[in-house]
Amino acid sequence: MFVIYTAISGIYLLLPPLFAILYLLFSKALKQEDVVLLSLVAVCLLFFEAQNSYMLFSAIIYFALIHRYVIPKIKQNFNCNLCVNLSIVILVYIGFFLFCSLLSNIFLLPMPSINYYVLYYMAIEFIILSLI
């Protein structure tokens, strides 16, 4: 279903790519050590990367890095669940853009571009994460 949704969201820009939701599923799979869910999320991330022309496995590596090093510090410092969700959404979108920019500088690739739809996507996914 996600592959079909990814294709449709590439055509209709009002549909968010559900990147923060994929991080949430990735994090849940790592915590529960669920190999099947982790594999499904990895495949979904590969489709996301292919559709948006990102480097192969860059989202998986980024998600693993923030899950291991950044999110535990955020959860330790914030008691508010909404604050944690907001910081996760910001980290997933803006942080991934900065991570891809770093990779493009290291490997001398063209810089990724960001548009104003990202703010809309962040707002929609923050609402979705708040409801979950």
C-alpha cells in the first residue's frame, strides 16, 4: 500500500510522503527487534529515496543515527509528548535534508533542493503523530 501511496503522493503534492511516520515505524521495529517490520520499512524507505532521487540507503542510515544518538537525548530532556513529536518531525525532515546536503558535499554530488511544501508536510505529519 505504501508503494502505491508514494507514487500517488509524487503526483499530488498535497499528500505528505509520511516520512516521519516511517521513522516512527522504524523506531518501533528496532525497539521490538521485529525483523519483518524493519525489512518492510526499509523497502518503503528505498522507494521513498528512489522517487525523490536521494542516495541509496541514506534514509536508513540517517534514521539509525538519530534513533541511536539524538532521539534518546531529546526524550531525556523533554517530558512533553507533543514536544518530542514536534522535534521528531523537525529532525526527520530538516535533519534529513541537512544530512543529504552533507553527503552531497562529501561525494561531490549536486545539492538537494527543498521547497515550501516541506512545512506543510511537517504540519500534517505532526498532527498525525499527535493523534497516534
